[in-house]
Amino acid sequence: MGTYEAAAPSSRASGPLETRPGKIIAVHLSYASRAEQRGRRPANPSYFFKPSSSIGTSGGTVERPAGTDLLAFEGEIALVIGTAARWVEPDQAWEHVAAVTAANDFGLYDLRAADKGSNVRSKGGDGYTPLGPGLIDARDVDPSSLRVRTWVNGDLVQEDTTAGLLFPLRQFVSDLSQHFTLEPGDVILTGTPAGSTVVSPGDVVVVEVDVPGTSVSSGRLHTTVTQGIRSFSDIGSLPEADDKQRAEAWGTPAEQPVTEDAPALSERLRAKLLRAPVAGLSAQLRKRGLNNVAIDGVRPNLPGSKVVGTARTLRFVPNREDLFKAHGGGYNAQKRLFDSVGAGEVIVIEARGDKGSGTLGDILALRARYLGAAGVITDGGVRDFDAVAATGLPVFSQGPHPAVLGRKHVPWETDVAVACGGATVLPGDIIVGDDDGVVVIPPSLAEEIADAALVQEDEDSWIAEQVGQGRPIEGLFPLNPLWRERYEAWQKKQ
């Protein structure tokens, strides 16, 4: 290994390095936790370049340009090359690494789509690669025993070790050396674990690389986010972000598939279910042995409203302060679902029957209403109860509660099996609600159940008419053979 030394003091041009690196090569997906979050697992590492002018130092700043809002951090382990490496075998690769340090691979997701994978603009900004503050001699560490941690405003948001890498650190050096010479001072950014998310002006991001249980550490790399006053002009691509970029910037887990082979809710079937009362549907489900399909304890915020749609599900877990810090803020599972609900879908929320906190409020209701959601079913509480009702979105809940989400719940995951009001709900199940309550209908039975309920509804309406005219119930409800004959004769006339 070479004897690459850190400069003292460091400068913005080179960070903790003796000179500005000739090349900065960054790895795309490298940690299993991040791959799981992104929903894709690469078979081999892939890379992109960052300009050496993006180097920054500990205690410095990173600017979020005016007109953008998706600046995300990525705490990483950086390798500094000590001796030239070309066609190096993996078992010899670590000999060419001089030092290890902490890095923050900042990225501006507002420009990510325009870069089409190159990351030139989205990750190449001045100060977008702070390094340091110190260097760990590579000879003193086992590359499989390193740890990277990241804090935002004092809260730990990332922690993983090189044991969680999809590819060992040696492989990056060996692989890259097949394609070009790695020269002394070159830097390899080895990827980030799960936990990366968006930061805002005023936030302080801290990254440290160390060997757990020892005093070996890079020191803590501090970077403060500032707000820029200049915005990009139309001489090039302007900032623009779609739902995918927003989700990946905030660190959204990949969407989980809904129930396979679930038949779609056709407009014809929807019309039938809108006509069928929930009480009648419940009776038909019971006749088929389904007794545990009622969502208990919920009442509509708009009396007289009817909800029919396919389920999208959201699961809350009991609040735990450390979990809420990691899962409750930012573009969390709750916001992602309300931002992606489709027309005619019903959001079903598992809040464990705990009404001691709101599980949605007026802003989320407005978003769901705008996207055409059929309604929301929650066995928890609702904030801004009257304002939610004013949106016109039917919401079935346990009633109002003023508390914010973090008092009782952590938004955990979406589009999974949930338990709402004592009933199991799968993504794609058909939800029907009216003033009598809410039932869950397996999609494969929906047409049969709807038809049978409508037949029964017509019969019950005729019976009610007869009772209203003073006829006794005996033999009429249910119909005996004589009354059945009269009913069928009436039907033919209709």
C-alpha cells in the first residue's frame, strides 16, 4: 500500500486529502437494506462519476438551489487509493487502498430524471461530496468490519456495517481497475444503506465511519444545509420531479404488490354494490360461511353516504419514539398512500382500534378526494373532523380526536394484510359501507354476493310493503309457499 498522507490543514479543494482527487467514482446500489428499499437487487455493482470540484470539508455547507426541494443525503464509506491499480485481483485489491474516511454523497433529486442515470447535475454540485474529517489507515482495519452512521439534527437515521454490503469493498477496487487505472488520491464512494432521505435548509447532517468496539474512527463529518438564492434558468434542464423521484428521495420502500389475480371492480359490479345495502350483503356473506367480515366500531362522518371500492391498506404500529423518528417523518407510509390512491379505491387503516390519535386530517382527505378515492375506513380517530367532512370524502372512523399521529401510532407499511375493526382486509378486497356499517367482500365472491343481495332486497321491499298494509308477519317473513307464489306473480308483472 502507498503512503498517501492527509494534508494539514485541509482545504475545500481537497477536503482531508493531500490534493484534489483526479477521479471520484460512486457506487449505485451496494447495501442489501437499500436494495430492499428500492425494490431491486443488482447482480453486479454499477457506478457513476462525480466531479472533483464537489469535494467539501467537515464544518462546511451544502446549498439547496432556489426552486428545488429534494436534496437528500447519503452517508457512505469512502476509499482513498494509495498506489496505482490496474487489472488488480480481488485478493490483492485492498493493498492499493491507502485510507478510509466518511463521505456524504448529496444528491438533488429534482434534477435526477433529467440526468438519465449519469448524475452529473443531480450529484455534481459544489460541496456535494464532503469528506473527512480524518483518514483511517487502511492497513489498520479489516474492510469487512467497518461501520457507517449518519445523524440528522442529532437523530441517528442510518447505521450499517460492511457485512451488509452486497459486494465486498475489495470488489469495487478490482472491478474498476479492469476498466481504467485507479490513481493515487482517487476516491471511491461505496454506496449508502437504507435511511437516506430529504433534508432542508438549517438541517445538520453528520456522518462517521468507524470500527465498532474500538477507537478507530474517521471523526464526525458535519455539513449544514443552506438555502440558495439563485435558481436554474431554461438554458438547460429545469428542476422537475415525478412521484418516483419524490419517493426515492424521501426513501420510500418499493411498492408491494397487491393481491394477485384479484378481479377488477367493474363499473357494472360497482353499480350493483351501490344499490345493495350493507345489511343485505352481510346476510349473503353469512349464508356462505363468512361471519367475520364486518369492520366493527366505525361510523360515517357523512350520514347517508355509501362507500364502494377496492382496498388499499395502511398499517400503523404502536408508537415507539425511536421508530417514529425513523418512520414517522418525511414522506412516510401514510403520505405515500394518500398520494398514490387511485380513483375508486378505499384506504383501509389498521390503527388497532385505538382512537386516541388522529389517523388522517383535512390535508390528506383533500388529497384523497382530489385523486378520486371512494373513501377511507379507519378503526382509529380523525383529526379536523368537521373539515374532513367538508371535503366530501366519506370517512368511517371511531370519531374525532385532536392529537397528531405520533401520540399513538407509527405509519409502518402499505398494501399488506391489515386488521381493521376486527376484520382482516387484503389489498384488492372489495369494501362496502353505509349507515349500517362496513363489510369486506372477497373479490371472487363479489358478483355472486351482489346479485343475491339485490334479489333479497327486492323481496324484502315487497314484504315490507305488505306488512305496511297491515298483513301479519307469520308466513310472510320469511315467505311461505303461498306468499312465495304471490310474490313471484307480482315479480312477473314488474
